[in-house]
Amino acid sequence: MIKGRFIIKELREVRKLTQEQLAEKNGMSRVQILRLETGQNQLSMDKFISLCRSMDYNVELKLLSRTQDETGYYADFDYKAN
């Protein structure tokens, strides 16, 4: 399980979607989206990818093209790209 709350919330806000709209696009409730965004719930990688796709964000491409810096960490996502 992953905590994708920051990515999901940032993407939703950049795409100018409400929690209700994102929930509807993904067969979820607004409360489920709220809980994901606030870290109350975790989501599977499959659901994370599905949510990103529903916002026209190619997360697979971003994950595959990421490179580690000298500390071994990956750069942050560019939410506005795509």
C-alpha cells in the first residue's frame, strides 16, 4: 500500500476537480477521496495509477523516467506536466 494523498490532492487541484467529481470518475465516494487526501486511508498502487489516469496523468511514464539524486531519493513529481 502507498500513501498517495499529496499526489492525488495536488493533481485534483491542478485539474480543477472537486473531490466529488474525482470520486464519481472512479466509482468512489467523496468521503473516500477525502480520507485518501488526508492520509486516513491508504491506497493500492493499482488504485493510485487508476486515479492518476482518470486525471489524464501518465504516472507510469513519470515513475519509469525518474532518476535518483546523490542521496538516493527521487525527484518530486511534476504535477503540471502532461
